[in-house]
Amino acid sequence: MMRMTKITSNENYQRYHIAFSHAIGFTVAVDGTSLSKTVEFT
């Protein structure tokens, strides 16, 4: 039981970490495009 719980928690952590990093990458990409656009306008 303990081993199975550890495995499932590890899988959940990996999934959360991947989704979190993807969200950060997406927001950074959006921020980068908006920043470059503002720089072009100015």
C-alpha cells in the first residue's frame, strides 16, 4: 500500500509539474510576443 501510494503521488507530481511548466512556458511566450509588439510600436 505504501509503495503504491508513493508511485501514484509521484505520477501526480510529474503530471502537475509538466502542466505547470507548460503553463509558465505559454505565459512567457505570450508575454514575450506582447513585449516585442510594444517595443515595435514605440
